[in-house]
Amino acid sequence: MPSPTLTRRGRVVVAVCVVGVGMALAASGRSIEAVVLPSAVALAAGYVQLARIEEPAARRSLPPEGFVGETGEVRLSFHSRGAGELSPTYVADVADALDDGLEGPTEPVRTSVGDAPATYRVRYLRRGEREFGPVTVTASDVFGLFERQAVIESFDATLAYPACREIPTWFRRALYADDAVGASRRREEFDRLREYARGDPLRDVHWPATAKHGEIVVKAFAAETERGRVAIAGEAGGEGAGTARETERRSDRNPADDLASAAASLALALLDDGVPVDLTLPNGEVSADPGARGRRAVLELAARTRPGTVGDDEADVRVVADERGARYRVGDRAVAFDEVAGATVRGAGDGETSVDEAATGPPDDGSGAAVADDGGAGETAPGGAPSADRSEVIGR
């Protein structure tokens, strides 16, 4: 940890001492007693106070992984690098470096290092791996005459998911209606146990297994295992897309972000309906089944996707994104994501919703009429309700 250095106030005090000594030599020694001695004592006390402190080690507690636009709390606690607690404690300004995909406080957080943690709010601005660190601790003495700064090499990362929106019932059902459970409801043929998925009836809950595993487990029947999968393939920018940074320079929109949002929105909506999904994006592919693990796998893949193309020509749905936005292509038909998508899941992007708050998004305004046109006579798929709680969407 570097030695204490004078602050602007400290330099002013030193200047006053020098002027006072000059006046004393020119006139009398009274100025030394009235001004110079108290200032010298304050300078000595401040230097000794900071010279006794030690450079701390930092431990960072991050908020949960969340969607773009959500906020969470970061806690920085400090402790001794050796055994025991940090002693003595001292007041310092703490600044945590954030990458350009995060938004934090504009000023350092003042705290008592070794006594209380430094806390601040952070907002996810961009999807992907978001990095924290290093931590800069600037300690000052009680008079504000000296400061001592330490840069703590503490780094952490969290994942920001793309903003997801609701997909209307008519669009989802058109992809799997022929394989819906209602077409072959053979409930007498038990197949296996699986994780609870949003929309599962309570009568299917296997209570002994639920009590044993500590999470809700439901019974899967033969009709469910016969349900087909929906394959989704996505590409961003087409040929010659270049890097993500080059793409951003060409347009205000980032095709890779639009791709991630459109692909994840559709995949999550299908998983909420109990439909397995095969998702292929330029950075990889996942086979996701309804449940927590499936949702998490989809979101992690979408969060890390990049511009590029995929070679899956047999996908049920192709998601194509460029400077104009993302589009769903089903057969020879294409529909813009912005035209078909509804409310943002969990209010992501409104700047007010926190990752640790509970909320429910507004219902899909156009789903009811579309279902009626599709012959459903008001029937709604299991996932056609308003957006789920964040813990269900992310898979916690």
C-alpha cells in the first residue's frame, strides 16, 4: 500500500505552516504558537493515523444473474489479508470498477473499512459476461489532510440475460399443436418423474419425491414423452457480419442482441408450455426440456451468442436478425419479432424492476383474439398466462 499523500486541504495547511514560520522569523514567535504548532500537530496525527492502516482484502457479493434492464445490490466486505479481523478500522471511499455493460454509482461509496460493507446498486445494460473489479480504496484521516490509496485486485463476473418478451399463444401453438398433449392424453401410462414446469396441474405432483428432493417433482405420462420437440435456429448479420463491435458501428441496433432476445423469448415461451426445445445459435446449441435446467441453459446460450450463421436448414423456426431487427421464419412465412412480441418479461428494461423484487408483467393483449381465430374458442395454452415470476423464468 503506497505511503500517505497530502490532499488539497493538506497542501493548504502545509502552505500555512510555511508562511507562519516565515512570519515568525520576520516578526516574533507568537505566530508559531497560534498557527504553526496546531497545524503541525494535525499533520503529524493525520500521517500517523494513515501510516498504521493495512491494505485490506475484499470479498464481493454479487446480485443474481438477471435480465438486461434489471438492477441488483453489490456488497463489498473487507477483511485482513492475514488471520483475524482488520485493525484498526478506518473511513475510506470505495470505488468498484465496472465494465461498459454495467451501470453503477457515479461517486465512490464512503464506508468504514473493516467495520461495515460498502453497498451499491448496479444495473445490467448489456447481455453477456459482465465483469467487476478491481476495487479502489482511498482512506483519509479525520482531518482530511492525507489520503492513502490501494487498488485491490478482486475480480468477479456475472451473466446478464437478454431482455425477453412474451410470445402470443397463437404463434406458439402453431409450432406444436399437432403434437399437443390433448391429442393423446394417455394419463394411465406412467413414464418417469421430472422437474415441475409452469402450468403442470397439481394432481401430477409426486409428493413423496418432492419431499425427498426439496423441489417440486411431477409425474410424466406416456403422452408427454411422445410430444415432439421444436427446433429453433438463429443467425445474426448474415454473411460478412464481422465482429459485434463492427456491427454496432454500422447501426444503432445490434443484430446479435436482437437475435438473443428473439430466440430466448420464443424458447422460454415454449418451455413454459411444456414443449422441449432444440436451440441452435452461432455460439453453440442446447437441447432444453421444460424445467429449471432447460430455462437456464437457453438463457446462458442466448446471453453469450455472437454474430454469425448456423447450418441447421431443418429447423422448425429460423430467427434472422440484421440492422432492421429480428424476424421469425416458419416455412415460407416471416414475421417481425417486434410486431409479434408482447410485454417484456418481468419488466426488464423499464429501469424500475429489481432482480430481487417480485412482479408480474401485463397480459398479452393480442393472444385471446388470435386463439379464437385459430379455432381455440377461447382456449389458452398453459403458458398463455401473464409473465411468470422471475425465479420461474430464469430457472431458480
